[in-house]
Amino acid sequence: MHPAKSVILFTTASGAGYGMMIWLAVLAALGMLPQETVFGILVFGLAFALIVGGLLSSTFHLGRPERAWRAMSQWRSSWLSREGLAAIIGFVPLGLFALVAIFGIADMALGAVVGVIGAAMALLTLYFTSMIYASLRTIPAWHNGWTVAGYLVLGPMNGAVFLAFLFALFGFADAAAAMRSIALAMLLAGLAVKLLYWQNIRTSAPVSTAGTATGLGHLGKVEMTGSPHDSDNYLLREMGFRIARKHAEKLRRIATLLGFVVPIICVALGLVFAEGPLNLLVTLLSVIACQIGITAERWLFFAEAKHAVTLYYGEQAV
Amino acid sequence: MTSLPETTAKKLGLVVDLDICVGCHACAVNCKEWNASAKSAPLTDYDPYGKKPDGVWFNRIHTYETLDEAGHGQTVHFPRSCLHCEDAPCVTVCPTGASYKREEDGIVLVNEDICIGCKLCSWACPYGAREYDENEGVMKKCTLCVDKIYNKNLPEESRVPACVSTCPAGARSFGDLGDPESEVSKLVAARGGYDLMPEQETKPVNKYLPPRPRQDGRTADKAPRMLASADESTEGAGVIARWVDKILS
């Protein structure tokens, strides 16, 4: 599948933003969320910027972005529609939560309640995003539970890594320590989920073959000797993308190392070191490494996924 | 609404006979001609007269070669277009309602006025039936010539999809595959018509008829042997040929 930059940016950025919101709500419910206006503006501002930026970037790959509002109408059947609707509805509790946490417009107990509702909407949105991919039978690499687990774990994981740094930066030692523990657990879970996702791609039996695509399988091996067109076409550009496939192993190593291993070491060191400049530095390193790693992971998620239509163009099995 | 209809009154579709198709691409060309000037127009081309022509087509003709373990091969020409599936995944994934399946005849269509060009339907279709029009920013697909098959301005015999009316070999048939008594349904039953990628659970309406078994190895060997002996022997030749042979030798 063609890895559209707008979709990679959307899923990574809004995933991190929703992840931040989820943990902010958890901390608020536990009574551990520091209430300070400047910090609040920055941390909620960043979370909203990541979510909104991601959602906006996802409209860039549309042929008719001005009609994007129509995408909310088919929630009865379409996961994409459900995702859009959940994202929009989620802004209400998340916005109220931010107002309470930053400006104290109401009691924090109420803030925690709307925060938890907002966090539930955020998780639901991530789940709907994952189902857009996991529901596609045409792409067996995606059509399984590991895709759902990946989106549900990686967004909150990235959000926790961001928050650990921000709390440390503003000197909220208790909250930083709590977020580091959460980030460490999520990073380990993220690594496990991605390793199992890749394992699943490597070991699952093909779903469709050139034989079933043409119905000629009973005659032997089916090979295309004549293409319908001499030059490129939409199907090959969108679904037949294979540039990164030959670099798959290298990208997998980059994603594993930078997305998980380096952040795990940095966050663990952060738990060992006393708060201070060195600790801040390794925590910042975990944020940067994680962003590069997750981008590589998401790129690979698309580039490595084989689509059934390629069976008509020479692929033997998907 | 992009929920699929429970049932459709008719299941209009195509039957493609892979035993007859000669791979001439006439169906693809006539499809392009009709749809570039009718309801679906424009059917965009990019760089049509340049070095890398590209564009939107509803019909694509592949050629495959099969090879079995005994080393016997077969060439099969294979037209590929929308199968107007009963459980069309391209319809249910659509977030806007632009993609729909008609209750009256089962034809799967795109309402180009509300399509946002998210391309998700093309991801959901295993058959490559949907192509994105970069100029219009919307998805396009085979309409089963909905603007031709019901067109009262055309003579009755012309009210079939363009690919069917143009096929010089008669490899394509059109009709109601939901009616077991229809000509197409009888054809499918008689020839063992099959679904493409049934494991994708799309329940295609269009059916493909398999190529008939080729002649066995012995018959295949005969061609070169006959050619070799034709130079030498007059056995079985006509009176004049034998007479000319006798004079000249």
C-alpha cells in the first residue's frame, strides 16, 4: 500500500495527542494532575495541536477536502465515518476537561469526570481508526487483531513518553515519575504488540492467490504475460507500492530500536537518575527517538501491506 | 445510505467466457468510448498522446499463462471489471454515502457529487474495480452502462453494456443472474461459471466461465510432425497436387 505522508502524520500525531489526553485524565482521576495555568496551556495546547493537526492533515489526501464534513454521515456501516464522528464528539468533553484543568472554571472532581469521558472517546476514536485498516479483508497483513492492538497501544505509549518529558521539564517530580513508569510499561507492551504483528505477517498462510483471483489455479501456476496497460495506473501507484518492501528488514530494525528499545532505556534511566538536567536530556532523547521510530513503523505498516488487487498484476499470494 | 440492501429485485451482471475471449481489448475501448461521452464523463486521461499515457478505465484486459506440473501451458485472456458484488465491501466502507448498491437491479454506483475522494473504497475492493480520477478528485467505476441499458432512445438490441455489444467474439453476456431461468444463469450452470476470489466473501454477481480443457499431449505433438511430413509426402494430397509433384520430381 502507498504510504501517504498525510495519513502517516495523521495517525502518529493524533495517536500521540489522544494518548496524552488519556493519561492526563487518568492523572486527574488519581488527583495527581498539577494545576498550573502556563503548564496547562502548554500541555493541553500540545495535545490539541497534535490531534487537530493530525485530523486536518488527514483531509489533505482527499480529492475533495471541502466535502470532508459529509464523511460523518455513514456511521451505521463505515469505520471511517465512525472515526470522524467520535473525533468531533470527543472535542466536547476534552475541551471542558482542558478548561477546568487550565483555568479552574469548575471543581477538579468534575474536571476528572469529563476528562475520563474524553479519554474514553479518545480510546474509541483510536479503536475506530484501527478498524478502518483491520476491517479490510483485501489486506491480510491488516485484517487481524494485531492491527487494533497496535493502534490502541502505540498512541497512548507515545502520549506517555511526551508527558513524562513535559512533567520533568516543568519540575513536577511526582507526576514525571508516575508517567515514566506508565511510559515504560506502555513501551514494553508496544514492543510486544509490534513484534507479534510482524510475526503474524511472516507466518500467516496466504488468503488469496493468483489462482483464486483468476480462477485458473486448477490449470497450474498462473503468471501474467500481458498487462492491460504499458505505463503506470492508479491501482499500481496506490495498491502496488513496493519501494520500501526491499528495505523492510532495515526499517523494522530502525522502528524497533528507535521506537521502543532506545526510549525504554532512556525512560528506565530517567527512573534511576535523580531529577536534573541529565535526566531531562535522556527523557527528551526518548521523545525524539520514539517519534522517528513510530514514523518508520507507520511507513512500514503501509509499505509492507500487500493488497489483493496486486494478484492480477503478477503477485502470487497475499 | 451505504448500508447494503437486504436483497435486490434483480442481479444484473456480466458473464465472461474465458474460453472465447481473444484478448483484443475491444470491450475496454468501447467502454472508454461510451463512458467518456455519457453519464460518467469525463473519463479522464492524463498525457493521452505522450510517452506515458495513463487514465481512468473501467475495464482492463490481462493475459495470463498457466503452467501445470507436466509442463503443459495455456494462454488465457482475462477481462477485469466491477463484479457488482452482493456483499460489496466498497459500499459499506464509504463514509459519505456516495457509494451505493441499487435495490432495483443490484448495480453498484458512485454519486460523484458527494464523493470526497478518500479512496477507501478502492482499498476495500479486491478486484481493482475502482479508479481514482485525479482531475475530478472523485472515485469512478463501471456503471454496467446504466445510462445505456435502460435508454429508451436506443433500439432494444443496443440496450446492453458497451463491452457486451462490442465484443467481436461473443465472449461477454449480460442479464439477470438472480433469475435462475435467465439465459445468463443457464449459461453459468451449463459451463460451471465461477466467482473470483470467493474467499474474500464479496459474493460477486458477475461470473467467469472457465477455458475448456485443451487437447491432450499427443494431439499437441502432431502439429510439427505434420508440418515436417508435408514437405516430403504427397499422401492425402489432391489430384492436381499429386500430378504436379509427379511432373516436377
